Amino acid sequence: MKLSTNYLGLKLRNPIVVGASPFSDNLNSVCQLEDAGAAAVVMRSLFEEQIDLEQRALLHHTESIADSSPEATSYFPRYEEYHLSPDHYVRQLSRLKAAVAIPVIASLNGRHTGGWTDYARLLESAGADAIELNLYQLATDPDISADQVESDMVDVVRSVLTSVKIPVAVKLSPFHTALTQFAVTLDKLGTGGVVFFNRFYQPDFDIEELEVAPHLKLSDPSELLLRLRWISVVSPHLKGSIAASGGVHTSSDAIKAILAGASAVQVVSALLKHGPPVIATMLAGLQSWMSEFGYNRIDEFRGALNLKRCPDPAAFERANYIRILQSWRI
């Protein structure tokens, strides 16, 4: 029985990928994850803001810029609060590549075109097998249209693609008017694949201090449902691969994502809760299911439940929506 899969043009020994997380900060942790069966690891994100901050510091203008526009900088962490400086990030990537045999995927997180995308070339030189480009942003300006938002994203993706030869995956949010069309646009640009989805961390309010109180909440399996819907819809239209990120906690979750059309699944919250052994448990469950249903390879059932055979996915989704609402009785 073969669990190998092709993700971003990389031959992985199985579909379980450790998503962007603090695990990549520690060599021993990544070695343990590899031993437990992880097929690849995505490093913690390197942010546009911290790269720009370091570049300004090198020009000896940090203080003057911060003083001239304190509102623009006060929201973000101070330079020393980031876990890995840009230079340290590159060095850590080199250390990981020397320590493990599985692919190491670097992560860049930003939303504007600019010099920060040049770091993609440095990450490639340091040995990254691929780059995950995280386009995390929340469109709040009423004067900027949806078309402009997506056009800016495409410019960022194009900038990274033209600077490296290694595969680039784009991590998206579900908040696009025409997600399928946008994913196809990225596919035609030459991206290696897309990751569904980024998790937006919702703010809470502290009603005693009258301030915003951000909280980090780990994912739960219910979040997978949104990923299944869109992977099922989008996967038949892409040449590149898809990874499911968010809500994958068990072998059943991984199987569902693959049935929808995913080539890989990214796991973080389950690892933070249960540690590396959860990977071996997921792989054992995947093998058991494949044996029960007579599958010898991942490719034999990937996309079996996507909407490729459905002539009108929109009508299919709406029909299910109406059917679910009619199921309620009082």
C-alpha cells in the first residue's frame, strides 16, 4: 500500500504535512515530527512588516520613521518580539535542511508589493524546497474595490514567482466573491498550488478595559467543512495541487480532504494538543481505511467526491442548502 503523494511537484511519502507553526523553531521538534511520519514541514511565517523593519534599521532610520508616524507602527510587535529575525529565519531554514530529509517549506506572509518579496530568493538559496505565500489581509478600506484587492494580491504572487525557481503555494482565505476564478487565475500564473484556508483570528472585546483582546484559539474539526466545500468545487479546475489547512485532527479528516481533491493536509492544532504521536495514529487510520475499501494508492481515491461530475455545482450547493433548511422541524 502506497501513501505517497505529489504536492507542489514534491514527492511526499504521505499526505501529512506539519503546517506553519512554532514547531519549526526547534530542530529537535522537527526531527521528532519526521520520525513520527510527517512528510514535510512548513516553517513559521516570515512577515513583510518585520522584513521592512529590519531593512529600515539597516538604513539607520528606524527612530525617525517610527516617530514620524507612530500610529502606523504601534500596532505591530517590536522588532525583538518576533521569534525569528529575517536573518535568523534564513539560518534556521539551513539548519532544518541539514537536520531532516523531508521537504522544508518556507513561509512568507505579506500583502504589498515591495522589497520584502526579495527574501523569497534568499529562502531558495538557503535550501527551501518550496515557498508558501500567505496573503493574510482584511479588506477594510471602503474606497478599495474587490477587484483592486485581488489585483494587488496577483502582483505580490507574480513578484515572488518571478524571483524563484522553486514551487510557490498561495495560502488563501475563503473571503473572495469568486474564489474559483481567483484560484484559477493563480494557477495560470504558474503557482504550484493553493492552500485552503488561512484562519482569521477573530478579536474579542475586553469590556472592563474597553480594548480589543486578541485570543489564539486552536482549530477544531468543524472548520474542515468549509475546506471540503471549496476543495471539492475548485480542485477539478486546477493543474496545481491543493492542501487543506484548518480542522484536520484525525485520519477521517485527512481522508475527507483527499476525497474532496486535496493532495496534502496540514496539521498544527492536533499536534499542539497531542504531540507528534498523533501523526502515526493518523497514518495508521488512513492505511486501515484504504485497506478496508480496497485502495492501494492515494491517487485512486483523491477527488472521488469533488464536483467534477456535477454539471452545475452552484445549483448542487443551493439544492443541498435548501434541503438542509427543510430538515428542521419544530
